[in-house]
Amino acid sequence: MPSTRTALAKALVGPAGEHYCLAQLLLRGMLATAAPPGTPEIDLLVLSTDGETTKATIQVKTRTRGPDRGWYMHSKHEAISADRLFYAFVDFEPTVPVVYTIPSRRVAEVVRASHQAWLALPGRGGVPHKDSKMRRLLPAYNFPVAEATPGWMEQYREAWELVRRL
């Protein structure tokens, strides 16, 4: 991937992740489709085999590069939690893309805990960090987060079965 990207290339990362996840679901025999444009918090719908009901919903987050190997989140993600809502965190940085399929309840827990842990740490020059709406979901934090020890995401690597079992 080139070191500098055009605005168009940046804008296509999210849709590429959504289409990649949709293909993964279909290849695994799950009936899935894109959610209608503008649907809040949902990118993909996984339907029952008869197509009559929604089994699960998925919000896709996609990354292509960055030194911390993480995904941008928002403070609102601390409160988004539903039994049938999953996040699919797509990592396009490796040669073969990787997807971490994580229940929304677990994501909310980690986003909330990691942000609180970060706020408790002193910033540059010992100055306290300022709170904001931005959050980061990382495979490994460089500070202690009890809810997200190093490697915590590995159990969710390509864990499409979590969706299938519903």
C-alpha cells in the first residue's frame, strides 16, 4: 500500500472492510447482506436460513496501518451492547487480512476500561490526560488494562462461529 493515500483511497477503506466481512460470512454459508445505508451502528445483517429474521448484526471497523495496530472508537461505543450485536475488526495491514469478531458487550467493556486506565496515567510532563470522545481499541495496550491483557483479541481471530451459533 502506498505511504500516502488520496482522500478517495481513505474513504474506500471502510466499505472494503464491510465487503470483505460480507464475503467471509457468505463463504461460511451464512445468509448475510449489507444494512441499509445510514443504519445507526449496523453495517451487516446476518439472517436466519429462511431469511425471515435477523440472527445478528455486525458493525465493521477497518484499519490499514498504524504503529499501535488499533482501531479508532468513540465514547458512544462504551455503551453499545446487545446480545446479537458483534463488531468485526478488520486488519488489512497483513498480507492476508485478519478479522476479529467480538461481541459488543466485550468491546464496550474493553473500550471503557482502557480509556479509564489511560486517563489515570500521567501524560507528558506529568500533566493529566484530557478526556475526549476518542477511544482506541488495541490488541495490546502499553499500560495495564485488567480487561484486556496482551493477546486478549486472539480468541476472537476469525471467530465467525460466534455469529453462526446464534
